[in-house]
Amino acid sequence: MYQKYANLLVNYCLEMQKGDRLAVRSTYLAEPLLQALSEEVYKAGGQIEFLMSFQGQDHIYYEFAKDEQLDYFSPFVSYALENFECYLYIQSPFNLNSLQGANKEKVVRAKKAKQPTMNIYSQRTATRNLKRSLCVFPCNALAQMAGMTLSNYQDFVFKACKLDAADPIAEWIKVRQQQQAIVDHLNKSTQIKYLNNSGTDISFSTEGRTWINSDGQTNMPSGEVYTSPVENSVNGIVHFNMPSIYMSQEVRDVTLEVKDGEVIRWNAKSGQQVLDEVFALPGAKVFGEAAIGTNYSIQTITKNTLFDEKMGGTVHMALGQSYLQTGGKNQSPVHWDLITEMRDGGEIWTDDELIYKNGEFLIGA
């Protein structure tokens, strides 16, 4: 199955060509996938380099690094992100709590050191000058976070990525075709409203912005359509009723009040301190993304945004950094996706037309 996974990543997600260079970031827990990936890259005529992490690396860094070390960002990583043709991040953590207890000022300082390179990364990925993807290797930490056995979690991941199909690439091309009708409709609309029974009533403009058909080429799994709302147009209240993990801390039942594009009040039933810390960062009170999940193979909360935000029957909005490819302009060291349920009375309206109800589109092919 990992050879099938690697083939999907190399030949569909990254569309590797002869001579392309791929930088892979992961841990050695992902060795079976890394081996299969190397084989597929060499078959495609490319080159592969690895940026590997070991257990306890983050803890050691934030415990002992001094200011000048926090201000340093690897020139090797910078070169890869600024010059290579392909980049793949495979989530396979040893410990999901590696940042718990870390000095917050150190974390923020280290993020600032990365920002110049990440700005170039954003520009390159927006034009697909850098072909990038994010995926997971099923491991114990991610399985435990999802509340599953490792075997069940592995099956869940494979199904969400359509690896259970005879031809996964063909299945993702079908997703692209099915979602295009939705994107075409949304791109003709300018006013969007999300409503649900948990207290969400929020509207925003997408005039001059572009909705993107996320068909598995930048995330695996995918299955969403997304845009960046006009920054000062977001108004109303949004309640995110699905749990989220940020900086190794769980946050639940987030309610945000937004006026003219800026979050003016915020509350969480658990994780209030996380919200307070995030909103102290530049650009974090502005939404950089609004999206709709379309992957109905994902129906279980895993507390991993890569999967949860794609869940068919949900919508999500991200605080902070916008996507350049959508026309978004907000800049921030934060991009935090928060998700809410739409399957019980949820509605989406575009220009006063009801296009989505109870987790299902009323438009499309």
C-alpha cells in the first residue's frame, strides 16, 4: 500500500518531472513510506533530499537555544524552499505534546526568523513554481489523538486518500471534475453567508477573490473548496464546535464576534489562553481563509486539521495568513483553521441564493 501511496504523491500531488528536486520533511517513523517514495522519485527521474527530525528535537531546541540561535534559520532549508521544484511534509510525530511547556516568547521569536523564507514559500506555492504537498504516515501518536487503534487509523488514512481504489489518481481526477461546478458557481458570487444551529451567522464578500478547487495536489487527502474573504468584509458571529489542536494544546467551542473584518470578542470553553496568545500576534484577528469541506470519506474527528477541515458536511475559516493564489492580502505568522458542523440545519447562501443545506450542496454537476 505504501508503494501505491508514494506513486500518488510523486505522480499526482507533486507531478514530478525529470530533473525535479524534492525536499521531504518528516521523522524516521515514516521509513516505509520514505523508502517507497525514493523509488518513485528515481523512477520519475528526480532527486530527493530528506530533512529528518528525531525524538525530543523541539523540546531540546526551545529549552536551550539562546536569542541568536532562535534568530537563525537553516540556510539548507531556506535553499530548498526557495529553489527546489517540489516539497513534501509527511506528518509522523513521536509526541503530540512536544511544544507543551515551551517558552512562548522563544516560539514566536523562532517563527519570526522563518518569516522571510516563508514569504517566498507562499509566493512560490501560489504559482505552483514550488509544487508542495502535506500528508501523514500513520503512527501511534496520530492514532491516539484520533482515538483509534493504529490499524484502524491506517485504514482511515488510506480510505481518506482513496488508496483503497484500484486507481487512486483517477479517483482524485473525478474529485476535481465534481468540485469544478461548485467552484464555478462560487466564483460568480460576491456575498457569502454561513449559518448553523450552533450560533453561526457570519457573512463576507469574495468580490475580486478566487475560489480554489482543492483536488489533492496540495494536500493529501484533500476535498475542499476555499478562498480568502475580502479582509474588512467579514461580519457576524461564528461558533466553531469541533475541537482543534494549536501549539500542542486543545481548544474547544470557540466563539468569535467579528466586525468589519476584525475579531473583536473571543471565547473558548477550553483553551481560552491559547486564543488570547494567538490574538496578540500580528494579523491574527483577520480571516485569511473561508472554505467548505467536501470529502465525505472523512466522517470522524481526528483533531488533525489536515483531515478534519476536509470533512464533508463542515465549513472552516482560518485566522491569519491569506492565500496569495486566492487574492488574499492578510499577512500573519498564524494560519489556524477552525471548523464547524453543518450537517444539522447548516446553510450556505451566495448572493441571497441557498446553495447548501444540511451538509450537502444543492448545486453542482
